[in-house]
Amino acid sequence: MNSTVGLIAYMGFFFVLMYFLIIRPQKKKTKQLNDLRGSVKAGDTLVTIGGIVGTVVKVKEDEFVIEVGAARTKLTFKKWAISSIEKASDAAVQVVEDDEIEE
């Protein structure tokens, strides 16, 4: 009887230890990433999970459009494809055509 109680206490201790070392930090990281993905707005520079770096042009409910490269190619991605935000914008981006730029 005494060894059974000790075994249950031992298993309980390891369950609590595993919760605080593995499960809790993973939940916290997932929550932060979901908050990050929900806060994306036009003008942010971000990196996708595929390594594509671009500027957000339009944000929809579950997807966003980014502009990449000198040719200003527009690509559409799902929000779960966001890896990180490199630079958050303070204001909305104004899209200006190349012939409208004065030198």
C-alpha cells in the first residue's frame, strides 16, 4: 500500500514537471504566434515560413497579399504562413507607380 502511494506521487510529480517544462511553454509560444498573425496590417514587412520577405499590401480574414522584389510581384498567402514580422508599419502604405516618382 505504501509503495503504491509513493508510485502515484512519483508519477504525479513527473506529470507536473513535464507540464511546466514542455506543455506550458509550447502553449505560450502558440498564443504569441497567433497574436502576431492576427495583428498583421498593410505596410508591415514580414517573413513567411518559406523564407519569402515582402511588404503586406492587403489583409483579409484568413489570408494576406504581399509585394516582393523590384518587379513588385504580388503573392497571396494564408495567415498561418507568417513566420515573423521584420518591421511593423505605423501608417498605411501608399502604392506609388514608378512613373509617378519625382527625382
